[in-house]
Amino acid sequence: MISTHKQQRNTAQKSFVFGYLKGVKTHPTAEKIYKEVRKKLPTISCGTVYRILNNFKNKGQIFAIDTKDNVHYDADISDHAHFICEKCGNVYDVYDECS
């Protein structure tokens, strides 16, 4: 019975993390995702957010974009590229409008 409760909690945590990522056009870091999701789920841990993101990445549900200073995440898995600004480290979507 305890594992069922834990399963439901983990599902809610995954749902909040994925929902946050789908709702932003930026490419947040795990730390930013953690801070934002924690506003709705104050008991979620940073480690849990990292595990959830890694799980989504391994399943192909999100992109993990490595920059020189951090990893940024993107839930838009449509066919597009990413531009990484070398000065500020921000990540931007680049779409091929000829396709």
C-alpha cells in the first residue's frame, strides 16, 4: 500500500515537472525547474527533479542541451535546432521555415 502512494506521488511530481517544461519557451536549467516546481510542490527535492529530467531525456520526451556552463532542458521535441549564445549562455530555438 505504501508503494502505491509513492507511485501516485511520483506521477504527480513527474506531471508538474513536465507541465512546467511544456509551459515555458525558455530552456531552463534543472535548478530553475526545481525552484519553479517547488512553488507548487514544496516537498519535492532537487535530486528528484534531476532524476525525473534524466528519465524524460532517456525516454526521448525532452531534449537536454549541454552548454559550456550548464545543461538546459526543452520539452519541445519537434524538429528544430538550438542556438547557444557564447556570451550569456542562453539557448534559443531555431526552426527551418523552408521545411
